[in-house]
Amino acid sequence: MPIDPQSLIDKIKALPADRMVEVDDFVDFIRQREQERALTRAAAAASVASFASIWNNPEDDAYDAL
């Protein structure tokens, strides 16, 4: 469900100052978590080619059938 950014801003402006600090901390937490997830996805994508020869070999074909 899309959120109107202005509506969110208005809600934040209506909060007491101490609650605004909490919202600010939470937004920073969300942004950091998203950056970490993006880095993890990028690292995983970059390692696929390196691990392809390790994961795809005749010795492990028995595990592929499980």
C-alpha cells in the first residue's frame, strides 16, 4: 500500500520532540539495514561464478538428486 510522503511528514511533525528522535533513529536503522542487505546481495551475486565450479561437479551429482 503506497504511503503519501507528505502524510508521513505531517505525522512526524505532530510528534513530541523526544518521539521524533526515536523516529529518526529508526529511519537510520532501516536505511543501514537496507544498505547491509544490498551489500550482501551484491557479494552473493559476485561469488556465484567463483563457486560454480565447486558446486557443479560430478562428485556432488548424487546430492543434486535429493
